[in-house]
Amino acid sequence: MLRLKESSHESCQIIGIRWAVSVSRCTDADNCTAVNHLDLVEASGSLKQILPIDLPWIPGHEFSGVVEQIGSDVAAWAEGDAVFGTTTGVGAYAEYVAVKAAAIARKPSNLSFEEAASVPVASQTAWQGIFTHGHLEKGQTILIHGGAGAVGAYAVQLASHAGATVIATASGDDEAYLKSIGASRVINYREAQFEKVLREKVDVVFDLVGGDSQKRSFPVLKEGGHLVSAVQPVSQEEAAKHRVTGAMMRLAPSGDVLGSIARLLEERTIRPDVATVYALEDAAQAWKDIARNLSGVHGISPSGQGAAKPRSHGKIVLRVASGEDEIRTRAYELYLARGAQPGRELEDWLQAERELTAE
């Protein structure tokens, strides 16, 4: 569940989230968090000058949950509200987490908590990248590098919905998937260089790959176009040379933006994508899965030997269990082992729970 707490800062409303997750046999957890590449970057210490962490450190940047309690200065939310959103940078791998009230939105009613937890970071990064920084408009053309990733998939969907022509770079295996979510054209980066096969220049480049792909993107932009990167700084010298603007973005979570995204999700205009769901205790395996999809990342070795597993689309989600759920799970197992008396099923289950609580 989710608890709202008053902030110690005069103008800041803070929300604290408690995770009370369904047992593993259920298909819909009550509260979840998602795994992000940023978690691995922070944990590695490779960018500690930019992303320092203070120990003890609890990872986690996004969540879904239920409001448990509100502070006296919180008017927009009530106990029992199902919400999703982002943290201030840490804490979502926990039973409770404090977040700003301005960084959450109501959970789309048609999404499970697992699906909702996968949305906030990737979708808002895509929204801000293409609209806030890229100034994409109806009728324009956008080139998205890394279109099959979590952020890229939202960028494809949002840009297509906005009436733009969407071109994405990806592997050939991702072509059908990307076209199904709105891409007009997919360029297989393994077989062709995008700058050599594009027939016309584009208005926006959204770079989710970096490296040489970014450098080769300047010549494909129209004069006055925008190159936005979510992964590395953009050369201002190159931008000036090609008479375009270039910027590296950093996510600025917004409850208003997330609310707009939630409406699109409820209307089924865009869709979330969850690759795998793990229990919190299996977070290490989830991180290895991320490392496998990002080869050589930050010293974390992919699990297993031999041929690589096929890469799944979508986010990896964690169920964050609480002590209450452990009791309920054990009580259910005890209830099954004893055998329920006809007409007394609920009473027998509650009796098992009372016995375990009293231990």
C-alpha cells in the first residue's frame, strides 16, 4: 500500500509507499517496481561523480501502489487510491517509499499493478524527449534510434499517435513488433547504415543508442531540426555546423505528464509491455537479465553459458512483498494442508492466519 507523509519542506508534499504484494500464485500484484538500466549504473559507481549514492542505498525509480495514509497538506489523494509514479531517485525496492505527490498519477484502471509499474520512467522519458525537447509536431518525421527498447517503444507509439511519420533503427527481428506499434519504417542497423538509406531528411532524431550513431545523425536532420539524446551529451559544435539544435535530456518526472500518459493507456491508444516479472528476492537475476540485454554493462556478468537467450521486449518488473503477504501465503498453505470443512472455508483460513500471527 501507499502512505502519504507530510514533507519537512514547506512547499513539498511527500508520499510514502508501502508495498503489500499478492502471493506469487496471483496474476495481479498489489504493488510493484521496475528494473532500469539506471539502477545498474548507480550501483556500479562508474558515474559516481554524476550519480552519487549514499549507503545504505535502496534502488528503484518507479512503482505502482495504493495510498495508505495522507498528510494534512495533501488534498489531491485519498487513502485507497491506486497510483503509479516515480521516486526521487531511490527507494522503490522497499515496503515503503517516500515520493513527491506531484510525481504520481492515478493508475490506469485497465492495467495490472505489474504493468503500471513498468510505465513511469520509460514513458515519461519518451514523452519529454520527443515533445518537450524535440518539439515534434503533427506531419513531421522523426528518427528513433533504439526503437525496440523500453523508451523507444513508447517514443514510437507517442510519435505515431501525434501524427508524425516514425522511422526506427533496430535489429531485423524487431521489425514486425515496431510496425505493430506505429513505426512506418524500420531500418535494420545490422544490414544498412541509416544515413545511406534514408530518402529524405527528418525533423527530429531521438537518440537512445549514442556513440557513432549520434554522430552520423547530424547530416540526416533538416536545418532547424532537433537532435535529442537520452544517453550522452550532444556535440554543440556539430549541431552548429549542421544548423540544428542538440541537447542531452534528463528525465524531470511530472504527475501531469504521467496523467496524460495514463489517459492514453486507458484509451488503449498506447500499450505497456512487460517482459518478465520477478519476486523482489530474485532482483539479482533481474539485474543479470538487464546486463544480458546490454552486453558488457558495468561488470555484471550475464547468467548461464552457451547461446544467448532471445531478447524480450518490455520492462522487467519486481513484486515487492510484505510481511502480511508472507502470513497470508503460509496461512493459505496451512488451510489447504488441513482440508477445509464444507461451509467453513473462510473461518478455517482466518483461523490459520490467526495462529500464524500469534507465533
